[in-house]
Amino acid sequence: MRTAFVEAAETVSAEGLHDSDVNVGVVVAEKLGAIEFYVFREIVQIVVEKFLAQGWGKIGFDIDGRLVGNWFRVGTGGYRGLIPMQEGYWDGHLAVVPDGNDPGQIDISIGNYQGAARQFAVIGNAPDPSTVAESTGVVRYELGYVETYSAVTGQRWDGKAYAPHIRTRATPGVIGTVLMQMMATRSLKVEIFPGKKSTQVAGFDANAVMFER
């Protein structure tokens, strides 16, 4: 008879495992023997460490002197914002980071994009923000909506039915373009151009805004 341990072990040892692939609710410790539970726990620990090493579930990506990570618009009070822990405190937030569900996709989250907090996927997925420094100069990112899909089938995921190995990507069609330039180790110049492709943007103008960390 197959045990809960055997089924769980086979699942967690699968290559490229995604957290949504495992229904941990069916694994009940009381139904496992002491040895089986110990081995199961060790397997889970190995898988979790693998996830962390690949960036799964990570939220802190700041690298001093690099674009990647969290930024705050100058004069907005950092993470707390001007209205701490109230609706809209994130107005001055900006993040250029790997997607929380797919470390291979670059996302840009903007606390105030035309009046609302928005998250976008970078079309073309480049340049890598962890390599962008002051010496890089101006970089351009075209923005698309974040779309989840199955890496196995390539089909868009509706967020309801089961789909193996969920990943994210940018949807077709440019929503806008953002220009960014590291001005110093912890100083970033940003300007957003809603509705424009990269080729339609000449460069920064008087609407550019400064961010810091």
C-alpha cells in the first residue's frame, strides 16, 4: 500500500517543483511513523532550501549601487510613507525585482501609476536590474501586464483550475515605458511614459522624479 510519505516524497523530489504543486494539507504527521516523518521533514527542508536558493518567495533584493530592489520617492518618508500604515502609504514606493512567483521574470511595481498602485512585467525581460549601476547610464523598460501560465503547457492560467509549474510573463502589447538611471549609489532618476513604446520616448524631461533608498 502506498503511504502518505511515499506519495509526498515523490512529489517534493520532482525537478522544478513549484509550491502550488504540493497539497501539504493531505500530509498528516500522525499518520506517519517516526522514521518516515523524520525523512519526510528532511526532504521538505532540502526542497525549501532549493526554492530559497533560486529566489522563490524572497522579498528583499536590494543590492547597494544596483537598480534591483526597493526604492522610495524622495520626500515621501521611505517605506512608512507620509500616512504610515494607512491606505495609500505606498504612494512613493517603487520596486524593480524578480517576480514573487517566478524569479526568472523581472517585475516593476509602482506605488502611483496614474493614480493607482500597479505591478507590471518587463517585456523582453532585460536588462537585468542586478547589473544596472551608475556607470550603465539610462535604461529603458517596456511594461506589460503580468500573466501567469503553465510552464508545461504554455497556456494562460485562470487562477482557478489546477495547472502544473506556474510561471509568469508579460502579456503582448506595451502598456508604457519607464526610464531609469542610477545617479549615485542610492539615488535613482525615474520617469514613466504611459501608453508609449520605448522607441517613442526620446529621454527624460521635466517630469522625471528622484528616488532613494
